[in-house]
Amino acid sequence: MATIHDIAVGAAFNIVTAVAFLLLFAFLRLQPVNDRVYFPKWYLKGTRASPASAGATVAAAKYINLDISSYLKFLSWMPAALKMPDDELIQHAGLDSVIYLRIYRTGLKIFVPITILAFAVLVPLNWTNDTLESLKVVHSDIDKLSISNIPYGSKRFIAHLVMAYVFTFWTCYVLMKEYQIVAKMRLRFLASEKRRPDQFTVLVRNIPSDPDESVSELVEHFFLVNHPGHYLKHQVVYNTNKLAGLVEKKKQMQNWLDYYQLKFERKAERPTTKTGFFGCFGSDVDAIDYYKSEIEKIGKEEAEEHKKVMKDPKSIMPAAFVSFRSRWGAAVAAQTQQTSNPTVWLTEWAPEPRDVYWNNLSIPFVSLTVRRLIIGVAFFFLNFFYVIPIAFVQTLANLEGIEKALPFLEPFIET
């Protein structure tokens, strides 16, 4: 059982670990090489174009912050963030950051009054009994603070019951108020944000086949009938995995071409490369001419594949992006079942264009369902069998448990 010493050791370990991670975060946050990682919103808004650090004349300053004074005030941003109004903080760091801070504030609002009330009412009630001592059971001083130190049938249980209702009411009240604030904050944020295509678009999957209509005609007819006045347009999804591979390969070749052209401008000497595996084997050729020819060849393959995809009806997948005239129309379509058959015309909010992984859109609905089932089963067994090592580690939480599990360590523990 836990003693004050065990709790103190655990608390000290957790505090030291938390401080270590905080210091590591503070150090990495101040490095110019990580500036775009920790301040992406500033770059997207255009308020920052390059890392702000002293010692710019030194080459190492591009990667390491050489301003010693910045390390002495590395936590100065925390009080400023806590004092900043929510609307200003949203503009500065985004809605997610504000919600993240409010989670901590909500925790303080809930647990600080509960802790004070528990120590003022429950702890004295539990401590002033001698039930555990009279039962002659193994216990520690910590156990005297718990409800187990109250004798059976005692009226002091009424205080625990009343406090349970008080704690529950207070928690629910704080959460209700917080949810109201967050909901209003989110609505204001959405109203003030610039309109994006994904806010008006729904992804439709598992479109049933029709021998009399193409997928595009079927989607248009279905939404004109079921969502009149709200449907705007649609775009069917093509199986362009091969085309995407060619586009990616062309980008890689273009990057290599840019690299060798910069190298040629700096050294005024035509660079060479090998045409074999990873540029390590084969004959030496002019790098610039080689990558220009490769880009031209891939460009022709890309154009041919694009024509093939557009002409081949089999390349059209049973999925489409459907756009609506209003957010309300898109919300209704995304959050409601479209037909009596729950396995067809499946709708969901369309992701942001940059978040679409096009290769996955070609996965059939049955295959996608099977994959989700496999992942769910694997996740269940992972959590189930994870209890075994956790239980073993829990037995080692104190010195007595270590002695029982590993008897050969007993001499070292005793000394």
C-alpha cells in the first residue's frame, strides 16, 4: 500500500520529468531552425518572414539562437498568454490554443474549490476515527484520510454523500458554463473566418451504380431531387493513383534539376550524375541535360495518362465532392442519412483540399469497412494484453514488490 514516502517519491519523479520536458521545449522553441514548427500561424499570416534571433552575422545563427538574454526569459510568454483576452489570443495563436488553455482553467475552477472543501470537511471526519487501528489491519497514515477509516453504520457517511452531490453539481455547473462559452466562441470564430471551399462541400462515397446513367449524371440527379435549392455543383473522383505517381516523380526530377542548376551557377562547371540506381551506378552524364530530358519524358507520360483517365469510364470511382450554396445546406447533407439503405450515398464533411489523401478515395466501401474492423479488433487485443505488463510494473511500484518479484535483488535493496 502507498505510504507518504511512496507518494513523495512518485511526485518528485513526475515533477522532475515535467520540468525537464518544459526546459527541453523552451530550448527547442527558441532555436531558429524550429521557428516554422512552433510559429506556423505567423508565417501563414505574413507577420513573420524569417526567425527573429540575434547574431545574424554568424552562420550558426541560422540554426542556433545565440542570444543569451532570450534564454533568461524563456518563460515570459506564459504570463502574457494567460492574461491575453480570448479574442486577441485567437488572432495570435488560433482557436485550438484558446480552447487548450481554457481546459486548464476549467480544471482549476473545478478542482481547487473541491480540494479546499474536501480538506475542510472530509479529511477531518476521516482522520478523527480509529477504525483501521481497531481492526488491526495493515495500513498507513494515508489510509486514515480515506473513507475506509469511518466505522460501519456511522452517520459521518452522510457528509460523504452530501459532498458527493456537491462535487457533482459543481462539476456539472462549471462544465455547462464552459461549454456555453466555447460554443459561442466557436460560432464567432466561424462567422469571422474567411469562407473556405470545404465549408460548403460534402464528400459522398459508395455511390450505387446505374446502367442508364453515369456516376456524374447520377450524382447531379440525386442531389437536385433531394436537395433542391441548395445543390450547386459536384466533381466526381477519378482513380488517378498512377497519374499521381507520375506527378510526384516529375516533382522530384524538377527538384534535382533546380539543385544542379544552382550548383552550376555557383561553380560555373557543368555537374554530372550517374544514371543508375540512386545515382550511384551507371555511366556519367550531364546532370542538367539528363534531368531536363527525364522531365520532358515524364511530362508526355503524364499527359497520356491524363487523357486515358478522362476517357476510361472505369477510372471513375463511386465517390464525389458535392458543393452547396450555403453552409446550412452542406451541414444538412453531411449529417443526415440520404436513403433508406444505410450503406449507399454515405456523406461526410469534405476535408480541406490539402488534407485529402487521394489514394484512399479509390478504396471500395467494403474493403474500407473490413480494414476498420481489423483495426478495431487489433486495438482491443492490444489494450487487453497491455494490462499484463502494466500489472507487472505496478507490482514493482514499491520496494517490497521488487523484492518479491526479483528475490536476487533483496541484498542490494536492504543495503
